[in-house]
Amino acid sequence: MKSGELLPCFIAIFAFLQLMVQAKMLHTFKLDQTGKDSSLFEADHVTYIKVFNASLTVRPLLKIIKAVPVEMCAQKCATTTGCKSFVYHKFALTCFLSKHDASEDGIKVVRRTKYDYFQIIPNKGKMVVVKGATIDKYDHLDKLDDISADRCAAHCKQLKNCKMFEYKVEQRRCDLTDLNHKDKSLTASIHRWDYYSLNDVPSIRMFLRVPDAYLRDGNRFKYIKECDVETCATTCLLTKNCIAFEHDTKNGLTCILLSDDASKVKIVRPTRNRDFYQLQQERGTMNIILGASINGYDYYPTTRGSLKECLDRCVETKACEAVEYKHSNRKCDIANVTHFDFTLKPSRHYWNFYEINGSQNLKEVKER
């Protein structure tokens, strides 16, 4: 071999050895710690859920990094502002960092044999959601039909040994199992299933809360004494026709289940020693609480017009998440906050709260 041909070979060998040294140095990472079937990918400070032979359906990317081991790709995502997931090309050793993940609307994982997908697992208290992923053939515990994802989560919490469920949106079908990503590997689903792991999520997170409020003329169909608010929330989710509840602390802890809410005609009003909770809608349907508002965060100018015009204004405004509308004088305030960010309060001036929640069908809301 000629000397001119040797140089590229030496460069390639040196680059390969550098990669091996870098991988060795990243001793904090442990791939599939719980066993070869696990989809857990761990670091000291960041934990990922892995979907084998899969990629993400969304672009653009934050960054592309070539010729790196998967451990370094994980480290880059963990230290890159805004990175929520990455896709790794197993043969080209290429890392694709993304500011999106498969828990978001309209995004999912799809089968791609040359790639693996990694998503940062949220802190406990928020469900691990990977749309388009499945642990195939392990629906051991129960199957439920015509049910929302939130109510499915409540059933899983109540069922002994249930760790996870898979949900099919089109059929509103729920399969419960005693395994999760720590036990078995995830792959991209060819049957349009989505993966949900409980991750110690409290039932109360599935409701919008208005403190110091009650539903005026609400249909209260069940009273439960000595019941804390988390148990009350779970009970509502498991009870047919329950879509809201009140938690009263005046005379002991009392749970009051309601078969109606503040989204259509009835409104919340101020009171003491009682909080109102309304089941949040699935993503794509507006959350509406008549008689409530988030005070002090209407940074945009107040306008006047119909409710439809107010909602259209929000949709056309970048970062707008919610509308507050006063029907008596047709005042419109738009805001970039949601009930997850700040506390709703009963409005003494009869404002009404409309949270967009990813809705594309604003015709669902009627003028009062």
C-alpha cells in the first residue's frame, strides 16, 4: 500500500479510537439498566424512555451531531436548552436532537429499523406518554371500551399491580397491564396505540380547580364524608356521569360529586371553605369554566366584540392560550397562560374562562 493511501486509514482508525475513549469516559450512563428487554436508558441526572427501531414524525431539528456514540448523544440532549428527545441512527452513528417529543399533539413515533428513539422522562407526578409506541402482547389485566385516557388512568391506579395502559384514540379503547418500560422494550405500534405509564401521577391533575367556589344550582348526586381531595378526584373519575366535584372543608372533609359542570350554562360563584373541580377535556376540546378567570395576566389590550371574534383573535395571536370573555358588555381579554400555570378564581364580575387546549373547532362554543 502506498504512503498516500495509508494516511486516510490512520485518520479513520484514530477517529474510531477517540470515539471509544469518549464512550468509556461517559461512565455515568447505563444502557438498559434493568435488563436487555428494558426501554429504560439512564444517566445520573436524566432518564430516557427508549423506543427500539423507531423515529419521530416531526422536524425541524435542534441539532445534528455526527460520529458519536449514543451515550454522548444522550449527554448532548441533556445539556442542550430545549431538547426533549433525540433519534439515533445506529449504523451511521448520527444523533438528531429535537425540541419536540411523542407526548405532543400530532406527533408520534413510527417504525424505522435503522433508528432508535429516546425521550426524556418527566419528573414523578406527570404521566409518561409516548404516542405511537407499544409493549406488544402484554395487556394482562383488563380491557376497557368507550373511555377517555384520564378515566383509564384512574382505573389503572385503582387496579392492583397496574403500571401502564395503552390507549387507542379512534376507538376510545384502553388496555391495562402490570408491566411498563422498565420491564419490557417499546416498539413503534403498527395498530395506532399510544403508551401511557402512570409515573405516580395524581388524579387531581386531571381536573381544573377553582378555589373558594361552588357550582350554582349544580346537580350534586353523592356526598362522601371524611374524604381527602385526591380520593375524591379518583372517585369522580371512576363514577359514571361524574364530571365535576366540590371538596368542602367546613364540617370535616366532604366530597360532593356532580353530574354537571360550568362549561355550558351553570356558573361558579364565590364561597368559603369549598373548592370546585371540573374534569379537564381531552386535548383538542376547549376547557370552559363560566364564572371564573385568571386575574392579572391579560397582557394584551382589551377589545369588544362577539365571543367568536374573541376566540378568533386568540387563535390568530401567537402564544395565546386562553380567552376571558364578559358577555354583559362583550369585553374580550386574551392571555398566554393556562390553568396549569396559574390559579383560576371565581369572578365577582362574571368573566368566563375559555382555554383553547389545542382546539381547532371554535364553533363548539355558543354565545350565551
